[in-house]
Amino acid sequence: MAESRFVYVTYIRTTPEKLWQALLEPEFTRQYWAECWHDCAWKPGSPWKLMIPDGRVGDSGEVLEIDPPRKLVLSWQNEFKEELKPEGHSRLTYQLDPEGESVKLTVIHEMDQPKSKLIDAVSQGWPHILSSLKTLLETGESLVETRRWPEGL
């Protein structure tokens, strides 16, 4: 079991297919994730990058497991905050489970390191990003605060 872990569960009024698309496809992620997008072939073993709007790599890793539209597991290392890089790779899991007219989305971000600074940082960011994703899928618009990359980062 991981020493540091962040778990977030939300229910989104959508289909697993639409949620899967919103989680992975650049035209969606740019809308709710501060203009960031994924660069990945989405196959097991593929390198994965989360790209920042100015062209920097924000986070990187590898596709460890992919089962569309049910589960995605990535290794994840922060690349743009020097204080987080020494911790190495964490593990991100998206689990999608149909629940009537909704999809239960479970996000688990974990690391085998006690008191991880990375897990502390993502536990501050994930709730806002995932709330914006939910709002986008249910209303057609993301949360205003998550539409642009923060200045100075």
C-alpha cells in the first residue's frame, strides 16, 4: 500500500465514453485543465506527458494500464517544480464505473513515500480540476478559474 495517497470520488452526469474522451483528448482537457493537454499514444508502455500551454512538460510518465472506458493507470512525475522532482514517480489511477445515468469517477494519486510533497500538491489541485471537468460535462462550460494557466508558474 502507498505511504502517501489522495483519493477523490465524484459522480458525473454523463456516459463512460464521454468522460473517457474528456479525460484524454486535448480539445477537452484544454477547457478544464488550464489549457494543458496530454501527449500520448494511449497504449500500455507508451510515454505520457502533460503539456503546459507555453510548451513546457508539466508532468511525465508512462501508461501502465489502459482499459477504455473503464480504467487508466499512469506513472507520474512532476517536471516543472524543482522541489517535487526528487521524489520520483507517483501513480495515478482513473476508475470509471457506470451508476445509472451517471459515472462514478474515482481518482487515486499515490506514492510509496511518506509525507510526499507531490501528493500534498496534487491534493490541492485535483479537486478544482475534477470539479471543472464535472461542470464542463454537465453544463457545457468549465469553471472560469481553471480555464487559463496561472501566471508565474
